[in-house]
Amino acid sequence: MPDWVRLRDDFPITKKYAYLANAAIAPIPMPVYTEVSKFYQDVLNRGQTLWDEWEIKMEQTRDLYTKFIGADNREEIAFTHSTSEGMNIIAHMLSDKGMVISNELEFPSSNLPWINKNPINIKFVKATDHNKILIIDIVKMVDQNDKAAKTVVTSHVQYSTGFRQDLEELGKLTKQKGLYFVVNPTQSLGALFFNVKDFGIDFMASNGHKWILSCFGIGTIYIKGKYLRDIENFKPSFFSQFGQKRRENFDSNMRINTSSTATKFELATPHFPNIIALNAAVRYISKIGIRHIEKRILNLTDYLIDNLQKMKLEILSQIEERKYRKAKLLYQQEETVLEFLPISITMKTI
């Protein structure tokens, strides 16, 4: 069992703040800071002479991340700069293949790329009780657009309400109906168990500056291997030298020789410091154990709910069904909204 008290020492911010905004931007732990600092010290003192080592570190990070999200192999992972970039890549590949089913609770980055690509080709499932997107309602929307529906887009945890989607069941539904399953796990990755294979996910886009405790400017996409092999139907929307099969060959500047892996979607010189930060963060979280972290968050949420109720504060958010929780809290008193951890709870004074 992790020593939670000792682990707090890895976060100097806890000495000054009760920090409640990981759902927006997380403070990084000391091991991440140390690795990034070392990178910039190396650049300061040695320029690009460590390029080969940085490339090795990048591929080690790809291996770590592959294992972390339960992908089949490293070829299914590409590094981006943000969730937005990743979702734009996916939207450009899938939007023209049929109707897209999303929902009204999504963060803009999940929906806007699809609207930009084809505004009349996306339908939005309405929330139940203002805070839940139920699978039964997704099924109804799919059935209403049965012949046209081709893609389902959802977050694992909704940023606006903390609603936690049952990805395993939704994954089964999409497979039964022959749909592409696209997931944004930005509000869960690093806080909850997440596994692309167990959940039947086809495409995923996420970032590094929230619960995964990395930094700005790093994102990832996961693309199931069978789609990578379908070169004609799943082409990159943008392309550069780093999408080439032989990245080191700069002489091939008049012919595209596309990589057969997800690296075809990587643009420009690698953002090495951010990839190195992700490497350190994934190792840090993996050492603690994602199941331990998830249990800790849910237990803290239960503790918080119990004590808020003892204070006779009414909780407006859905809290009865624990399966829908992550741990995000919205506290409302007059015009005040406070975000607490990654489930959403809204309260008012009785």
C-alpha cells in the first residue's frame, strides 16, 4: 500500500496549498521536475550532442505509454502537442466516413474538430438530469441514425460534471453496431484505470498536464493497429519529415514514403523535454499503481461527501451511483464554484 503521507513530499505545493485544480492543470511531482531540469541543463551545456540519447528516451516513453494504456504495441502510439491536436487528427480521418455521435457535455476540444470538419455530420446526445450521458440515450441516437451513424465520441470522465462513462459497455455497443469508438480520457488518465483493449477503443486523444502529472505541450494519440495498416483510408491530415519511414533521410524531399506506424502522425522536431516529462510521470504513477490511486480518490470523495452532508450542505450532483463517479466536486454557494479533485458534486446551503 502506498505511503500517501510520504508521497505528499514529492509535491512541494502541498506545503502551501490545498490544491484542488488537477482537473485543470496539475502540479508536477519532483521526479518530473528533476528529469526536465536535467534535459535543459544538457541543452545548455551540450547543445544537440545528446540527440541520439533523446531519441532513445522518446522510444522508451512510447513503450512505457503503450503499457500504461494497455495498447497492443508501441506502433499504435504517436506523440502530439495536445488533446486538441490529437482529436483534429482523428476527426480528419473519420468525419467523412459517416455520422458522428457525441454529446452536449463534452469539452470543446472533443467536439469542435468534428464540427469544423463537417458541421452537419455530428449529432449530440442530451444529458440526463443535466449531468449524465447514459448509454441507453447513446443507443437511441445511434438507432435514429442507424444507416448513417459510424463514429461514437465520448470522454471517459466529463469535465463539466465529473460523470464517468462506462467505457467497457459502450465499447461492446460500438463493436456490435460496427462503429468507430473514439475516447478522450484527459480527465481520467492518471487518476483512474484506463485500458484501450479492455474498453474496445479504436482511437484515443489525450494530453499530459492534468492527472497524468506531466507538463504542457505533450499529447498522445492511440490508433488501433488495423487502421494503421489501412494506408489509403486513414491518411495523416498533415505531414512532415517525421512522418517518413526513414526519418533520418533528409534527401527524400520530393517523395512521400509514409511510416507504417502511428509515427506518421508526428509533426516536426520532437518536443523532447515534454516527452521526457511524460516518461518520468508515467513511471511515477506506475510505481504507485493506478488501482491504488483510483481507490484513494474514490475514498477521499466518499469522506468528503459524508462530511458535507454532516454540515447540512445539500449536494446537487448525482452521487447515489458510485460507478458514475470520478471525484470532481463542484461546490455552489451563491455564485461560487469550486473544483475538487477529478465526480462532480454541486452543493448549496440548506
